Amino acid sequence: MRIAIVIEKFDPAAGGNERSTEQIARRLIQRGHDVTILAGSGLADALPGGTVRLAPGLSTKTAIGLVLFVRWAGAQLREGRFDVSLSMTTAVAADVIEPRGGMVRETLARNIARRPTEARRTLKQLTVWLSPKQLALLAAERRALHHPRRQRIVAISKYVKDQLFHHYMTRSKNVVMIPNAAEIHTLEPEARQALRQRTRATMGLDERDIVFVFAAMNPGLKGLPTLLKAMATVETRDPRARLIIAGCQPHHATVSSAIRWVGPTRQMDALYAAADVTVLPTWYDPSSKVVLESLLHGVPAISTLYNGASQWIYDPTGEQQPPSPFDAQAPAALLEGKAGRIIRSPEETDALADAMTQLCDDQTRASCADATAGLADKISMDVHVDQLETLLRELAHTPSPGGRGLG
């Protein structure tokens, strides 16, 4: 198949959605497909074996740049004679939209919700509604999701599927669940244990310590302030508790011998090896790679209902689903998952402290780790691409209303 993939920016080294898009595109190329990336900006040589087309002189950082990118991408899809198209952004309609960042509406709502006072939430809301770029994103999302040529929407988590219904009343028949995926480097047990010991020794930790790991480049959005408060409580309950914070710069106002600041790092495999539990009390994450990678490494996790990856903490078999954050009746502040714990919201400092305390128990933690066995069969990147390829192939042989691409 000749497949077009649309994304606002394509630089796999930046990680996140761009890295996931490259992983998906690379696997489709390996399976014999002709893949073209259509991006507003990025690296033209970042997809060996495929084609990357960059919009000339455009930046999607501004409202006008976004509008021009949407028009450019539409023209490329219309004139490119592609068999099927896939958009990784809700700004551009295609045969399949896979909104890896979730809905713009939900992203903005959660960014407003995390402001600590009513006055600051109101100010943030005004800022959003006065921002030409945000208004352009919202308008583009609404148009793309309701565009007649959009045939299917891929939800990478139950949370994203819930967003589609909550914000746009999108019917289930138009949504295909293909869970988000992650890649990890697997190690033999002996090598993993050796890496664990080396990493802990480097940080002044020993095997008796209960090590929690937090990793995020945007610590405010991912709930670090709540975690630091909860950690202060956990330390008093179990003196073995330790916390490694990676991905962000040290918060100099925080002084505790139980906390290790790593900063930005490419050594996450070593941190997962050193960890007993990963904790990410995030305000918003469609499906966190940190949590997925943790579970694939056999490390229990703690997160919130506003993280799509929490469905795998709740039940790694996928047979049961956690409550939705949009439910009319609020769920309990702390939910017991088979592979960890889920708190209702990052505002729940006491619930987070309780969750961490529960996983300080060796037997509880071991049970959660055991529950992650077999998860790779459900959330590996190969499985994700298998399901996505099947969908794309089906739609490539289905007449698209008005033809392929955008009108």
C-alpha cells in the first residue's frame, strides 16, 4: 500500500509522538509498504526507506502556520495518489485519525484544572480563549473529526475513547481501540540484577531500599508537586522509601536524603532496573510510555485516572477496565489494580501516599509484579502495527466518500 502519515512535526529524536510515529512507519516499511510522512517541520532524512515531505517554510507554532499546514497537508493527500492516509494529529482529517496526544479539548481542560486556585484557573481559561493558536487547534480538531472523509478514529486507550464521546459524542462504531505500545530492551535476569545493583550503588542506594521512580520532562503536568508532598508522608511511614526523579532539573527547595535527582537522562532502562515501583501522578496523559515501559519491565506502577495507561495497571489482561474520569459518580480516591495502584486525581495527596505505602509491602509489590507477565503480547509495538495495518488495508479497499485525502 502507498500510505501517507500526517504529523505536525517529525523529529524522532525528540521522543513522544514523533518517536512513536517513526516506529510505526519503520515497521510498515519493513512489511513492504510505501510510506510517506507529511510534516509541518522536522528532519527530511529521518525515515530510511521511506519519504519525508516537509511543508515549505511553515511553522505550526502559530495560528496562521497551523492553518497553512492543514491546507498544505490536504493538498498533498488529495494529489498524492495514496491508497490510504493516517493522521497522527486531530488538526488534519484523513482516512484514519490516531490522536496520539488525545483531544485538544481535553488537553486544555486538564491544563486549566491543574492550576492551584480558582483565580488562576480562570486566568488560564481566559488565556486559552484569547489565544489564536488554541482557537485554531480547536477549530481544526472539530472539523477533522467530523469530516466526511474521516472513516475511523484509533483510540490508543480507553481514556482517549472516553474523551471522544465526552467532548464530541463520537459513536463507538467509528472508534477502533488499538492500545498504545512501547519498546524496551529486554535483559536476562542475571544481567538485569547486575544493572540494578550498579545503578543503586551509583546513587547511594542498597537492596533494602524501596525505590520509587518518577520520570517526566514536564514535572508540573505529570504531578511532581503532589508526589513530593506524598513522599514526605511515606518517609515517616517506611524509612526504606526512596525516590528517584528523572527527566527534569532539581527543585532546590526540596531537601531530603531520601530523594535522588537524576535530571534529563537516556538511561531509563537502568532506572527501571533499579526501581521497585514507578509513580506518575499525572494531570493528563493519553497513555504514558513511562507507565507502559515500567510494566513491560515487570515494575509495578502508580498513576491516575487521567492516564490512559492506567487501564493496564488496573488489569494487565485487559479484561476489566477502570472507571472513567468522566463518570457522573466519582470513583474512590484510591483504586487497587492488579499491577499497581490508581488514584482518582493528582490532587489526592493522601491517596497517593497511601498507594505508595501499600506498595512498600514486599508481598503486595511482588504480586503486582507477577501480574505484568504476558503484557508484551498486548502492548508491544509489533502488536500495535499488526492491528493498525489490518485497519489500513481494510480501508484501502473501501471507497472513501469523495475520494482519498481532503477536499
